[in-house]
Amino acid sequence: MIKTNFSSKTKRQLATWEWLGYMGLLPFIICLWLFKLIGNDPEQLFNPQQAFQFYSVIILTFLAGTLWRKESNTIYSSAQIISNLFCLYAYIWLFMPLFYTLIFLPLGYVGLLATEYLLLQDRKTVTTSQYFIMRLTLTTAVVVLHAIALLAWF
């Protein structure tokens, strides 16, 4: 029999950046819920599908901006260019049909996570590993929420 010790020393409080990351899922969930509740009537003031699409673009752009660093070495210069490419990729999906947006924006999230991992893999700190666990969890959740939206709306 395996004995586990769940003392208070093993419990860890979430840092503010972790709370903010997980709370960032709420607008996606709320848009899905509102669509189920009010539908997508063109006469409605609020369009949950459009809100979902816009929020997803905003979040992908925000996350791409985290690649920026103040240092001016070559690695960070490349990261800044990559960041701008992800921002432009996200921006394009504001003007595309929702069906395709729900397919291709998640690819941007996964690509950004992979890029960020490759750029920061030399940093072996506890914070970095906690950050990537959170990012993997959030990216998976965002991809699943996009899949749910795609299945529910089309």
C-alpha cells in the first residue's frame, strides 16, 4: 500500500500570474454559454460567436507579445520577429469566416507554445517549469474550447 503525505508543505498557492492565466479561460466559456442561452440572433446587441473570435485573437496576440524581451541579443531579436509574425497571424483571423478561425487559431496557440518552449528551454527554474505546466494546461483548454465551439456552432 502506498502511503501519501498531504501535509501543508506539499500544498502550493497559485501565483497571481497563474490565477490570471486560468481566469482568462472564463470569457471563452461565457461566450459558449451565452450562445446556448441567447443564440446568434442578428438583432441582438451582443454576438457571442464574434466575441469568442475577437477574444481568441486578442489573447493569442497578447501571448505572442510575451516573447518580447528588453535585452538586445540575437535570440531575443529573433523572438521579437517571431512575436510579430504570430500577431499578424492572429490578426488575419479577425477577417476570416468563423468556421476557419475556430480551426486555425488553435494552431497558432499550439505553435506559440512550442516556440516559447524552444526559446526558453535552457532556463531550468521552478518558475519556468510551473509556467510551462500552466501554459500547456491553458493551451489544451483553449484548443478544446475551440473544438467545442466548432462542434456546437457548425
